[in-house]
Amino acid sequence: NEGALWGARFATGPSPELVELSRSTHFDWILAPYDIAGSHAHATALAAAGYLEPDEAQRMHDGLDAVARRVADGTLLPVPTDEDVHGALEQALIAELGPELGGRLRAGRSRNDQIATLVRMYLIDHARVIARDLLRVIDALVAQAEAHPEAILPGRTHLQHAQPVLLAHHLQAHAWPLVRELERLVDWRRRAGVSPYGGGALAGSTLGLDPALVATELGLDRPAENSLDGTAARDVVAEFAFIAAMTGVDLSRLSEEIILWNTREFGFVTLDDGYSTGSSIMPQKKNPDIAELARGKSGRLIGNLSGLLATLKGLPLAYNRDLQEDKEPVFDSVQTLEVVLPAFAGMIATLRFDTERMAELAPQGFSLATDVAEWLVKQRVPFRDAHEISGALVRACEEQGIGLEEASDELLRSVSEHLVPAVREVLTIEGSVASRSGVGGTAPVRVAEQRAELVARAQAA
Ligand code: ARG
């Protein structure tokens, strides 16, 4: 078992089947730069505690730099006998420095505290990329809202026509959850900045190394308070996977609408050619594949979270090898978002809205019936009665095949004495929308205020 990180207490080497099962280099190699950063920090801590002479520490750092260069240029790759990234990199360091010096670095650390630290470093780096990409989607939604400050959309509940709203209000309603994902990432970062390095396998180290020094060197905020918790807890990974899954769900909800809006029946949007796809057989097709992939991949993001939680459930303290299974799902969540978000931002930024068609459909389905009821309330009619009267007017108009705004004076009066011609002042879409001026409402002035608040929150995150 030449070159492995363990073996002396074993009479034989590992079976080939075990080696196959155990190997993780095909997915943990992406942690190599973080492992090397951890080794630099650890070498500094060993030197500070007197386990490396200054010149040895210098040679150690140089050796690690040489290994880092070989990782970066692709000349160092794991070989089939390497169990994981930690072992492979130690082998490479020993090849650089010889076993006498290269073999000193492992003192006072374990792969258990290493891996628990490295996965945090990786996630912190990618959280920054994802936050930047999220901001691009938010910006694209805000820009579309700004470009259509007065456009009307038939608002729906149960997918049925409900009340007219501003398109900008609706787009901003999709931006808010993404702002909250940004805020979740910021909040997550406060918990992620803990360094388990120095916890050893589980119980801490006897060597008097300074874990705060290592944490600082690695750009983390502080060492873990408890070595068992530090090496065994993965809630920080699960929480990240949750934010990724929730982001997937946010994008999927918007995707579903874009897919519907893009149908001939709705006809609300046209997708830019650069952000839609064709069919291999039907020459006329222009498909919303970005929205469909975002919707589809949200399932995968949810799966990554559930798989991870299932892995963690029932694990006794402290480290168990099951924990190796945390990486593939969360790496996949990172990689998925890093391809979905940029494409999604481009699709939103280039959407073209048919605002005439949306405005034309907005009054359909008697979507101003609530306005009639609320107008009656302003005339001091109890809402109970107002609701009845407005409902009766809907039925009368439906029977005649006309819209509310087309009801004659006679028809209005026949439904209720309270329905005088002045009610028509609320029977326009613009009037309806403008009158919903309470906090959070769809009146243009409120929506513009809301947009400023949204942009400020996104920038503050
Ligand atoms: N590759 C492992 C992981 O990803 C770390 C190694 C810990 N191995 C061990 N036998 N304690 O979690």
C-alpha cells in the first residue's frame, strides 16, 4: 500500500473492490487548491509552534507552491491508487521535498478536520459567484419593470383572471424572492466562516497549534468551538443546498409563467432568438428551453438537498465516512446554478412583451368586479351587499355576453339602485390599478417606490 495515508497496522493492502468504492478523487479533486491553501496555513501553524525550522517552513511553502502549479497546469492528476485529494497531494509534496520534510506536514491534522474546512472554503467562494449571478437576474427583472412602468397584466389566482396588475408589479414579485436568496447567502456566510481545522480526527490536537492563525490564513472568521461538532456537522452544507434548492424553485415558478406567456394562446412574450431553441423536425418551432431547463433542474436541486439530509440523518458523532457523500450533491447544486443563472438572466433581459395584448386581455373575466364592490363600499354599502350586487352584475353581463364596462344604465339600475352611472369611473383598467395605492399595492406610484426599495435591498446584500 505504497504511498497511502494509512497501512502499517494492516497485514495486507486493501482489496481492489474497496479501493474502487473508497476512491473520491473523481469529485474531490476540485478541492485541490483549497487543500493546498490549508496546507500552507497548517505549515505556518507548525512553524509558529516550533515543529518546523524557519528554513524548513520556507521549503515547505515552496514545495506546496510547486504542487499548486502542477495542479493548475494539469500536469499533476490523481492516479487510480490515490484514495482522495488529501492523499494524492501529500504524495506530490513528498515527491517534491522528500519523505523527511514532506512527511512532517501531516502532524496535528486529520483528513476529517481538513475536509470539513475545505468544503466551507469552496462554498464561500462559489456563494460569491452565485450571488453575483443572482444579482444579474434581479437586475434584468428590474430593468424590464422599469422599461414597462405602466403596462398592464391580467393578474391571476388559481390561474384564472382575477384583477389587473402592473406588469412591473408582477416582475418585481418574482425579484423579491431572489433578493431574499441573496440575503440568505449573506446570513449563511456568517455561519460558514468557522474553521474546523485543528480539530484533528475528532478530539483536538496535542501539539499546541494555533487554530485561530489557521482560520485567519484561510480567510475564515474563527476556529470551531467544538472539535467533534467541527469535524462532523454538515448543516452548513445542507443550508447552502437549501438556498440553492429554493433559488431553483424561485426560478422554476417564473419559468412556468414564461413558458405559458410564450404560447400562442397567451402571446404575452417573445423570446429572443439567442435565448430560445429550435426543433430538429418542426422548422417553425421556437422553444423556451432555458425556462424549461431551469424548471427541470430545480428538481435536481431539490434532490441534492433531500439526498444530503438523508445522508446526515442518523449519523452518530463524530466523523463517519458517510460524510464523503456530502460533496457530490452540493458541488452539483453549485455547478447547476452557475450555468442556469447566467442563461436565465440573458433570457429575461431580452424578453419582449406584447403589452397591447396583455392590456386587451386584462379586463376579461370580469376582473373589475372587486372594484365595483369596493366602489359600493365607498358609497357606504355594506361589503356583504356590495359583493352580492357586484356578483349579480357579473351574472347579468355574462348572460348578455358583454363586459362590465359595457353595461347600460338600465342594466346597472336593474341590478341595484346603488349602481348609478358614476360607477364607471372604476370600470377602467388604469383607474382600477391606480386606486390600489395601499402599501404593497399595484398602483404605479407604489410600484415605483417598491422598485427603489427592492434595488436598495439587493445592493445592500
Ligand atoms: N474523503 C473523505 C471525505 O470526503 C475524507 C477522508 C476521511 N477519511 C477517513 N477515513 N476518516 O469526507
